[in-house]
Amino acid sequence: MSASDIVSCVAFDGHRRIAAGTLAEVALATKQAVDAGVDGPVLVFDDFNGRPVELDLRGTPDDVLARLPAPTPNDESAPRGPGRPKLGVIAREVTLLPRHWDWLAGQPGGASATLRRLVEEARRSHRERDSVRLAGEAVDRFMSAMAGNLPGYEEASRAFWRNERERFIHVTDAWPADVREHVRALAARAWQAPHAD
């Protein structure tokens, strides 16, 4: 199974859903719709984070599949061995106070190893909270892009963030069916995400 089979996406032609499924499935369905002359604009969204997915639909279906964007690898699934990671290390500037640098310098493995360890510990301990936040951001991004100009958008957004489910359902009733159903599905997923205490 390739990485493109794992990503869950949805494609819209204006307010009409073209396809939902893996990135590969959605890309092929979107290419077929574009080749058939849909009105547009055609937008594709990653269901996990609500961000738009850029697809290059030129050429044959095989050409489209060959150019699919690669998803970010899940580094938790990769086996780790001793020593410095060979791939994926990114050097960036970190600004800390002198006392922070002093403390880091005294830690076993040095500053970089200590920072990596602290980040991993924070990721584990905040996993549920991050899951809730990411699910909410997916709703927010999709709703802003697809319903930002629809009546009741701001009220729906407030109802979502306040966890006013009945109000959210009521406000979104007048939206185009495919947009309404997808935003409700994303909202349901966000509301069901495990909440950290």
C-alpha cells in the first residue's frame, strides 16, 4: 500500500462533492470530472487537517498518480536505532534564555538530544489534546473555505466551537447538501475526539 492510499480526502466542484476517499481515488475522480468540463472551482481537502491539497491533473491518470504529493511520514511508526537519525533532521534556530542554554548544556546527549526527548515527551502527554485541536482546525479550515460566504457561517462557527450541536445543525440546514453533510461529518469527528482532562 502506497502513502497515497492512506490519506483521506474530499474533492468539490463548487458546492458539489465530486469524490471522497484515498488521495489516489480522489485525484483520479477529480481528473475525470475536470476532463468532463465541470464548472469549478475544483477544490480538494485533506480530511485530517482540512488543508487544501494541490493536484497536478495534467496528462494521463498514471501521470496524475505519479505526481501525487507525498504525505508527511509518521515518524512514530519508523523503527529507531541508536545514534543520530540519518533522514529527516532539520536544522532551525532556537532562541532560549541563557539559563535554558546552561541547563541544556548539562544534560546527557547535549542540547539537541535533550530537546528531541522533551518534544517527544510533550507529544505523548498532549496527544489527546492535540487530536481535539487538529480535528477542530480541520472543521474550521474546511468550513471557512467552503462555507465562508454562506448565510450563517459565523453563527455556525461559533456554535461549533461552543459545542452547541443542535444549533450547529440548525444553522447549517440551509447550506448546499454536500457541503453541509461533509462539514457535519467533520464536526462529529471533532466532537467525538477524546478530550484531555
